[in-house]
Amino acid sequence: MSRNRSLLLLAVMFAFSSSQVTAQKEGGVFTAGDLWESYLPSNVDAFYSETKDDVTKLADLIRIGNWDRQWTTPSMSYPGGENIHLPWGQDLQITEYSPNPINSITTSTAPNAANYAHGVYTSSLAGAGDANRDWTSAGAVWTDSDRDEMQYTGGMPTTLGLDVEWRMRSYTANHGHLNDFIIVELELTNTGVLDVNGDGTPDATGNKINALTLHMQHEPINSMSNRSNGRRGASGWFTGPTSGYDATLDGDGNPWDVPVIFSGPSPSKLPEPHPVFGSSTGWAADGSRRLGVTMNRRGYYYDIYGGFQWISAKQGELPASGSTVGEADKKTIYDSHPVGTGSQRGWYTSILKDDGGRDDARMNHLYSMSAFLDGSVN
């Protein structure tokens, strides 16, 4: 059995002890800083569009925000406690490509669809129910009585034979905007036990991971509010949710590499022909776009943007405490840095707006791997 470990660090913007582990697995809801967010790993439960233990209706490794379609858990809510959620919901997914057909349950007719599979959790997997491999902390909890940091930790086996362990952190201090982001660290360990249909009977042992991608995606809406009891409130469907990418240079001359979502003008306020797509509408002249207004019927001005950013992939194990910054970088199968450094920061990550393809493993893998294709690759 091969057990190769990789570390991935993800920043979502705007100490652990055995006493924190709970037999009842819990999702993590962060309320430490100005960014409120919620994480639902698939070993805890399935969110409203998926069905627990049914691999034909599972695609998320971790659901982020809006678990129940009632917005009782925050979805990139900023500032903390604000009753507007930037995206409808978000998904963190992991996908494997194999040169051999490994996905016997796919219904896709796309070329080589059976060569791609998502990594998800079922209660029948080898390692499911093992307190050392299938666990969470008691939600996102304060690390000590100072209440300056919340952590959410856990681990689970997956259908790809990858054990995933995570540590997420959020801070309360506003110095240097420490309270405006959440750090997500993932440790991936290949056990070699492939079980794509999740029934507990391995499809293969000693499985080699030939190519693996992770990606986050979101569905921007910028106009969902909560009632005073915390449940779903008013919807403002006539705000134009806008996605963008900040590649402006930092003080060292390197791109910021930050995908963002923010409130744009209502489509009805874009009456001019679009200069790129050639449509009769969809554009407004420079200087006449009304940005930052969400929930139009209420006239909320919401001059913020939110996003997420891949930081790096590292070799070795997730350290028990402290930072992974000193760990050696892990290269991609193309011998490139997984994100890009210096003036090339962000070169090896993909940015696009999508939510509809969440359950398509082939599509997710291809647009996540950030490789240039010549059209002949299936």
C-alpha cells in the first residue's frame, strides 16, 4: 500500500486537542472575524442538492455555505452578522483522472467520461467509522480562552482512496486584516484503495493517482437576505452578480491573483450592444455602471467583494501546529509550480464562473488542471 501525502493551502478571503474531537461529526461555522462562513464535509452530511451515501447524487468533498437552502449557515457573509450572502453556495471538489476507466457509475456520454471520478465519502468505505480516519472537531471551536482564533479540523476517507484531513482557521484580530479571511489546509494521503461506487468493496488496491485536481466554485447571487429568525428572507433577483479577477501588481510587482465576486448593475441597466459578444444589450458605457448596489428593491449599497485563492501545494504531512510555509513545494505532473510564484503567480490555476457543472467529473477536472489543450485531448 502506498501512502503519499500532499498538502494544499487555500485562502478564502474577506491548536487542536483530543478533547475537541466529537463522536458526533459536525460541520464548521466560523464567526470569529468579519467573514462568516460554513463548511460541511461529506462525512458529516449531504447538502440539500445531494443525497448522503448515494454516490450517483454526490459530487462535493466539502459544501461551503447555505447547507439547507434556507441560509441558516452563512455563505461568505461580510461583515460578520450582515444579512446578505455574496454567493448562493460554494463547492470544494476533488477529481481524479485515470488512463483506465474507473468510473462505472457515470451516466455521461462525453468522451472518456469513465476515466474521471469525484472523491466523496460514504459510510461503507474502508475507514468509515474509524475514529482515526473519520472524524471532526466539535464544529469550529475557539482554540483557547483568549478567543482570538477558531479552528475546524477533521478527516475522512474518500471513494478515490484518498484520506483527506483538514485544518481551517479564522482570526478575530483586525490588525493587517487578519479577520477578513479563512485559511483552509488539506492533507491528502493515497491509501491505494479505490472504491468509486462507495459500496465498501474495493475496485482496486494499490491504485496510483495519475492526475488529481481540486477546485472551488461558487454561484454568485449577492442578493439573498435572512429574516430575524435566521432563515431565508428576501431575494433580489435583479442585481447583476459579477465575477472578476484581480491581477494588479502588489508592492513587489507580482500579481495579486485573486478571483472576486461583487454586485454589478442590473441587466436592465445595460442597454447598449456588448462590444465583445455582439449582443444587442449587455453593456453600459464607462462611467455609467452602477456597481456595489445589491438587493435593488431595498437600495442596499454593498461596496465589497469576496473571493478565494489557492496559495500552494506542499509535500509531507500537515504539521500538528504552526504553519506549512516552510514545507517544500510539490510540483504538478507537468513539473510546474501548482499555483505559480513571483511574476507568474496564478499562472497554473483556472478562474471561471460556474455552478451548473458541479456533478460532471470530467468537466471539473479539465477546467481545473489549467493545462493548455490542443483540442485533441478527451
